[in-house]
Amino acid sequence: MSVREKLDQVPSKPGAYVLKSESGKILYIGKAKVLKNRLRAYFQGPSTHPRLRALMSKVTDFETVVTDTDVEALILEANLIRLHRPRYNVNLKDDKRYPWLKITVDEPYPRLSVVRRRKQDGGRYFGPYTNVKAMRATLRTLRKIFPIRTCPFPLPSSRSIPLCLDYHIRRCMGPCQGMISQEDYWRMIDGICLFLSGQKTHLKDLLRRQMLSAAERKNFELAAQLRDQMFALEAVLRKQKVVSPDATDRDVLAYAAQDNHACGVILQIREGAIIARQHFHVNVPSVSDPSDVLSTLIRRYYGDAALIPGEILLSQKLADMHLLEQWMRIKRGKKVVIQVPQRGEKFKLVRMAMENARLLLRETMSERQKKKAQLPRPVVALQKEMGLPRPPRHIEAFDISTILGQDAVGSLVVFRSGRAAKREYRRYRIKSVGQQDDFAMIAEVVGRRFQRLLGEQRELPDLVVVDGGKGQLSAARRAIADLGVKEQPMVGLAKRLDEVFLPDRYEAMMIPKSSPALKLLQRIRDEAHRFAVQYHRQLRGRRVRGSQLEAIPGIGPERVRRLLKHFGSLRRLADSSLEDLREVPGLGRQLAGRIYEHLHESVSVS
């Protein structure tokens, strides 16, 4: 069915859609209030927007999933993006799971721990925390204020558990020995929940009331403990900056972008003070709409967040802002207001978040530049050992694989800064050499590669590695010289003794076996060899399979290709039934019977 025919059948309902390439690869996932209108807009003609032009130049098919409401479409879109990670959607930089703080409230004496997965196990979760260092500091503070247990023992326990060091240094109240009542222990757990929810002022008032009540009951030990907790909490509150005169709980979101990288920041404000700064690094496709970055950040963060405030401030307007409000209201169970302030105190908060985002992005980009500038030790050692004019950041290696001239192939592998760049690997069928001649074959492959590089005006490698000795190196050098390239650093690496040959030296250069430079050359040479042998075996296997099937009367190369494509392999073809063969389009009953008899009588599949 053509795209136009499928468009006529798309319903006028909300849902999610998936745009695919010719090979079936998912390129983009989106949502729509009316699927028919949104998809027709994609396919109605060439777009003036470069983002859509780049995307639609690759799209040849689509799929739709209908939902009942817009909010369901939003949730479905977020889940599909997380599952498939399409190229043209904005994605978080990495797949790591951010940590949570979990309170095991399903236990008589709960514990506080760091976990990476949020489960439906009865525990109470706070997070996720993108700033792990700040989360660890919060955990240390909590354990100083509220000395709850850290041991994994199920309590109460029938067996005797000795008091540990935490008890003796006053970091635990000894529930394992009944040194604290369950009621008093749970009072600490309630305080931790208030602390992590950002209600520190309310917690301070609660501790003061509990302290006075304990003193009235003449429980001076408990009163002293509550007093110490209150003083420790006051010390934390003094360090927090009050940024808002009102006590509204709100989050402030902003982001900064450079090239294909963006940094999103979430300032969490509780009771007028900033209690945390969360941040995400986002990979931004070059065709992304800027508002997609902020929209993706909101959906990814609040899709997992345990707490959603009643007010969220953004640095820019979003097309689906009203829909996001509905979705977050469902998750929170209360009203959520999303605003884009233009002036006043709230605008100052947004400006602060934007400045934080720019600062973090600048730091990240600076670190990236430093990493690029730093060369791996083997690359530096290789430059020194061979006396190269510049560090060999870009290395290309060539090898040949053949058996007596049959199925002759060449391989090219590329290493950048000492690491394999597999997307740049290339393989070649030898065209001009019909017999076993390694020198001529390596000359052909190297010549074809450099002819392409020169024709496309692309950078030449800092070093060329040829698998072989003096003869292969000389042949490769002549092929490059014939193209007018005179100053190209090259090296040959023979397999037998790992001898290193340079173009202008008659004798081999012996690099110490322990040298990181030699180890790098060996790794590059072995990778080129592996890639060449893999392609040679593939071609040889095709030829052998084809010759077996072409022995059947009425079967030519085209039918062999169709059969192998239909069944996937010769083994599956040999294991197929007569009915399976008759289902192959264009084969016919008589020819299917002939193939079946031949395969089951004379073909042996190993």
C-alpha cells in the first residue's frame, strides 16, 4: 500500500505516529491531536523548514497508534521515544539511570538507601537526582540530623543482634536492641520525608513542638535529641538562599544549546528557597525545533519524578504547554500551572536558571575540547618512534584477503585518536587483478581510496598502515604517488616478526615489544585483517551456495538470489518443506519440486 493510500485511511483521532525509512528504521516519533491532519501536513509537499526537509527526504512509510485522549498520546509518545531512541527526536545524552533515595516504609523500622530503579514495592521514593554529588551530601546531612539505622537486618528480629559502631558514635538509636520505641523511630522517618519534600520550615516548627512536648512530659533525653536535630536543621536552612518572598513550591526550567549539545537545568524551589539544582545533558539533532528540547526535558524528568510542584516556570513557550499541564495534573493529582514569566520576581528566577544552564554548558563544552586535545599515550608514542611531523590522530590501514586469486577483497579500517571508527570502515572487491598478486591488489585498493579522498577534497590520513612487508609498502606508495600525493607518512607491518617497514629505509625498524606504539600498530593491523577475512568468507560462501543451486536445471543467478533472500540462508532453504518452496513468488510447482528433490538428495549443509 502506498503512502497516499495509507494517508486516506488514517483516522481523525488523537494518537502517536512513527515515521520510517525505506529499510524500516524508525526516524521520528511524534504525537498529534488529529493524526490525519498532522500526517497530511508532513506529506503534502516540500517543506520550507530545513529540519522537515532533512527528515522527509528519508521518510518512505509511517505507522500510527490511536489513543482516546491527547494526554494518552503524550504518554505513548514518550514511552516509544525512550524505547526506540529515533535519530530525529531529542534524546537524553546517555542511558544511565539516575539515583533515587528510597525509604522502606513497608518495614517496622525503615531504612534510607540509594537505588537506581524505582519499583512498585511499597517503598517511598524521592528523586531522581541528576546531581549525584549533591544527593550524597543530602544523604550525609540527613543521617546526621536523623540517626536512623543503615543495617540490612529485618527488624524486629528473634535473634540477638549486637550493637554496631553507628550506635556508639550516635549515628543510630539502636532499634535492633529495642533502644528506641517504634513511635519515636517513625517520628524521625516523618521528619526525613518532610526534609526531602522541601518542607524544612514546617519540619523545624514540628521539631520545636515535639521538643517542648517532651520537656513537659519530663522526657529530657528525647527533648535533647529533638533540640539537636532542630539546631542541625537550622544550620542547613542558613546555608540555603531565599530567592522568592512567597512560600510557593515551584520548579524553574531553562536550557542553553551549542552545536548539537544542550544542557537543561531545573531549579527546585521549596518554601521560597532553592533546595536543589538538577541538570540534564541532551543530544540535539541538527534538525530539532528549539522548543522540542524543553518539551522533551519536561516529559523525561517529570515522567519519573516522585514529586511535582504546583507551579512550573519555563524560559520559553511550548506548543503543547496546555497538554503538559493536563498530563502533570493527572500525575500529581492536583492542579499544575505552567507559566512563562516576562517580568518581575519570577522572571528573575527564570533568568537565574538560564545563567546556570549556560554556565554548565560552557563547562561541558570546555571538558569536551580538553578531551579532544588530549592524545592517548600510544598515539604520542607512535609519533615519537616513527618521527612523524604531527601526531597520527587519523590512521587508515589496508589489507588483502584471497585464496589463489579467487574472491579477492581488500579492507580499509580507520582509527581516530587510537580508537576504531567503525562507521568509516570500507571494503573493496578487487577488479583489476585476476591472479594471486598481493602487491597489485594492495596498490588497487590504496589507489581507489586516495582517489576518492582527493576527489571529495577530504582530509588525508596522518598515517597509512599496510599489512605486509617492503613489497606491499612500495606498491601502496607508488599508487599514492601516481595520484600526485608525495608527502604521505606510511608504514608496513609484517605479521611474522612484527617488523616495521618505512618507505625510505631498507632494513626493518624494530620497535620494542612492550612499546605502546607497536601494540597500537598491531591492533590496527589485526583489525584490518579481520575485516578483510570476514568479507572474503562472505563472498566465498555466496559463490559456493550459488554454485550448488545453479546446478539445478532452470535455476539461474537471479533465482538463487531470490531464494536465499526469501529463506535467509542455505540451511533454512534445505530444511524447508515442499509447501514452503511452493509459496516462493514466481517459482512454480514443478520447479519447486525439482529444487526440493535436489536439496534432499545431493546438498549437504555443514
